[in-house]
Amino acid sequence: MSTEVLPPVAPEVLADAVEQLSARLRKKLDTAIADCAARAAPGADGSVDVPFGEDAVVTLRPGPSGTVTNAAQAVCTCLLAPRCLHRAAVLGAAPIADGGEAESGEPHGEPARGGDGDRDGDGGGEQVTATSPVSGMAAASAVSVGQAGAAGSAGAAGTAGSGGSAGSRGVPGGGGGAAGEGPVPALTVAQVRAASALWDASAEALSAGVTAGGAVVQAELLRAAHTARLAGLTRAEAAALRVVRGLRAARERRNGQRLGELAGAFRELLAGAALLASGSAGAAAAGTSRRAYEQGGSLRVYGLCREPVLSATGYGGVATHLLGAEGSFFSVSDVRPGGLARAKGAGSASVALGGAVLDHAGLARGGLRIVGATVSADGRLGAGRGVSATPVRGVDWSEEPVAALFAKPVREAMVSALGDGADGSGVSGVAPSEAALLGCDVEVVGAAGDHLVVRVVDGGPVLRLRPAHPHPELPHAANLRRIAEHPGLVVRVLGRPDPERAATLRPLAVGPVPGASCTLRLPEEWLGRADLGYDRLQGSHFPSAAERPGPVGPPVADGPDPLADAPLWRVRRLLETGVAGGRRAVAEAGRGTDTAALVAPLRRAGLGGAARLAEALTAEADRRPRDAFGRLTDASADGYARAWLASAVHLAAAERSLVVASWS
């Protein structure tokens, strides 16, 4: 179903429209939504008309932001309006706007965003970075994941039990601030109530699954998300909107939709809502609609590389990664609506930062001296009114301070980039940094499937290089394929470790290795690096045939993958089965011999905690107590959601530990 003609609709507008329907009409809503977008036609005054036969036409008139933000902007000509099926169906077919879009026209829930709206404030307008593997709401989840990994699985089955009031809900091992940080501002009563309502709606959506998670279930979750925003829980609202979008994509079977991503979105939402509803979280866990910037004084930063940013919600742009003189990571970004075209063109767009006349291509190979810098907690540089910046000479990757990135042992660098504990024994609970990058020198082994196999020089591990962005019109994949044609080539790689794959690096830029004979030959103006998302490697950039080493051996084969080889995939499949088919599907998967087939391999592999949590999940899914008349005596999805979340958090911690171990 295409929704390109229909304007975005604020979550509360859709929720109100569905709530006004009678029970009989609600049953027909999903069918009515199916072909609304195909009948939509733009009007002359910027409105959109959707006809229903001869007697009913629904008209949407979005506001200045291009979003339908109140009920009066959606009207129907039928006699039942506004409590009619036609109006609710059209609103349900339209894209969901982010919560902040109603006021500013700019969604605050985007992972990557930029604009001029803040340029007169302390933060600055260019406050965007590349899409991150972990968002703000996921940081709360990461605390729970870390504590689950550290505590092991002892007693976890009890945690997954049923019952518990909203005030006592919590993720396994959840708690307030970190030890030693002192008291943190508490949440308000309204925020705890909003989080409890969001937990209840999220639990019902998880229990329904994709199969039964139609427009009515989504509307309940949207209403809870809107209540969370009104209470100031912006991270929770953004997480809920991601789940609703994932449910829609799964039900419409859109290309690129992954069930694992939806399961991760549910885990993030439930973990965050449970932490907030417990009342033990600090006010910082609520999030803010705008990123907080603090004074950073005077800085000297050097460009590392550029990275194209492309959002699934139509945003595109570029993020330029920088390194401070003392080794800290920073970023300056420009991401706005425009999609792929914006991402491709923004690599040479101007950088408006403190009066410095540079474009992103120049900044990636240059540097800045900044006076009065404003910096966010994740290293984003703001462009506030008091910021002054002067261009300075950039440095080659072989010069300090950049050279220190490639001198660091690869395992130590990976642990630092992922935010894990230095010993690698578990997950510390710190969310991966958006800006932390890993640099290393590698020798090309060859292509294996859809990735490039390399070996870290001087006895390092074998790594898999995968495109940082898979879009075919971005040159990431083409550049890696060209590098794979030169086995034995030695290159310097700068990228971001993939936290979900064993020994996998997503390279952003490559360069020659100083002193190596078989390495890249890049133009002088590239200053010793090629941005894989913008620069295209050519044949002249590689050593000649006479300089290449001889055959390196038999065809390339992937090395052992501890993550794929571990029986944890059975738990992952069970969790994804619950997301797809709901509570009933998990109950069916745990009956009879299926339970033994699930838990026995886990116990043989020493994963007793995962086995107990899986058993608790299937038992809770099948627990449907009824009275003498066959009526359910406990219809709440609370216990099931707690059991699913306990298993999901444990799985995330176990998989992260295996990823860390794979870099040894």
C-alpha cells in the first residue's frame, strides 16, 4: 500500500477517530484501510480527497507543517461523520507523524535531523549525527541488558512470572541511577501513570502480535504514546511510534521489513516503559524533545570522514565525524527531509558552524578551531550564536592525533566503541556511542557471500566488512566489491563495529597503510582517505598487477561464527514467533515435544538461564485460567509481557557477550 499522497497524521488524531467508532465498525476498520491510499487524490488547495462510493468523500487538509494535527482537518461528507468508518480508515492509512511534528513541523523522534530552528540558541541548528544503533530510549534498555548480563540467569524464571502492579513493574535487574552517582530527580506522579498506561498498551500489542495487531490495537498504543508525550516522556513516545510503524510495515509486508527489528523495538519499548512505570528511574530517563548542549570552551577538531545518512521516514543528509586534539569524538551533521537525493547531495553541502566557510567534503579532510563551542552529551557540535570557528589544516591518518586510533589494539578499540566492559565478560549497560569509531590496518582475504573477509595485520582476528548502508545507489557496497578484487591488499579502515554480528565492521572510510608496498594509491587531494559513502574507488587507486602478491590460497570461507553457532537462535526464533503470531503462537510453540526441543540444546550448551526463561515464557503464554463457565479470570497481558521481556533482555546480553568474544 502506497501512502505517498496521504499527509502524515498526528497520533492523537488517529487514536481519537478510532475511539469514536462503534464495536461493529472497529471490526471492519482493517479491511476499510486496505485500499484507501490507492484511491487518494491531491486537491488543488493542498488537500487530499479519498472517495468512498458516490455519497462519501473524506478530505484531509494538513496544516502549515504538512501534517494533520487536529480533528477539524479531517472531514467526511457522510451522515455518520465524524464517527464514521470512512474518516477513521483514511486516517489509519496515512503515515504517522512524530509527536513533535505537530508544533514545529520537525519530528523530534528522528535519529538524524538538522535545521535552523536552534541556531540562535545555545544548541545550534546543526544538531544531527548519523543513525545510531541505539537511540535514547534504548539507553534505558541497555541498563537492563547490562544488569541481566552481569547477574546471570539465577532466579530469572521467577522474574518472568505473572502479576505485579504498575508501581512495581520493572525490567529484570532494573533500578535507578548508577551506584555512586547520588540521588537523581524523581519522576512525577503523572509521568509514572503515563508510563504505566504505555506499559499496558505495549503488553496488549505484544500479546496480539502482528497477526492481530491491526488498527484498533495500534490506536490504543498511539493514545498511550500521546499521553506519554504530554507527560514529558519523549523517549517513550518515540519508542512507541517505532513499534506502531513496525507493526504497519509487517502487516503490509513491505520490502526491507525485518521481524527481528520489530522484536528489538518491542524490547526497547517494554524495557523503557517498565523502568519508568516502576518509579525508580530518574527524570533524565524521560528524555527531552530537544538535545541539551553545554559549553565546551575552545576546541581544535580534525576531520575523519563523511557518512551519508538515510532514514526510513524520508530524511537524508550527511554526518561528518571529527576527532579532538585529546582523542574525543565529535560530529557535525546536516539531515533534513529529502531522502536519498538529499543524502547524496549533502556530502558537498555547506557547513554553517560559527561562520566557518567550509563544506562537508572540506571539513572531512580539514579541521576547525572553535571558540565558545557547544557540545551535546554524544559529541554533537552546536551552531549557537556565540560559537566562532576558523578552518585549520587537516591531518593525514598517519599523523597525530588520528594515528592513535589505528595504534590501539583492535579488541580494546572495539570494546571502547561498543561501550562494553573492558574485560569483555559481559555487558556493562552503557549504550554504544553514536560517534565512537574503530580504526585498524587489515589485509584483504577476499569476498565471501555478501561481505568482505579481512585479517587484522600482526596476528589480529579475522573480520567481516559489510556496507555501512546497503542502499544500491550509495557507493558503500560497490567500493567493498572493488576492494575484494585485490586479495593481499593492505588497507587502513575506519568504521563502526556492528553490535549485532560477530566480528563485523561497517567501514566508513579507507586509506593506505604507511610503509606498505601493496596498498591504496589515493589522490593527494583526498588527504590519505576515501569516504566509502561518497568517493568511488577506481582502478588507478589500486597497485598494479606487478605489485600484487601471488595467490593467497583456496577460495575464501567464513571462519567460525560463535553467534550463529550458538543455540540462542532458538530463543530468538521463539521471541520473533511471539511478535509475529502473538501470545497464542508462543503457547503453541511450547506444547508437547516442542518444549524439549527448545530447551534441551540450550542446557547442553550451558545456557541454563536462557532455557529457564524460555520455559517460563511458554508456560506464561499458555496460562489462561478460566472459571466454571469458561470465562477468562485473568485476561491481562502483563505477566506474558514480563516473561517475554525477561527472555529478550537475557538474549540481548548473551548475544552481546558473544559478539565481544568474537573479536579476540
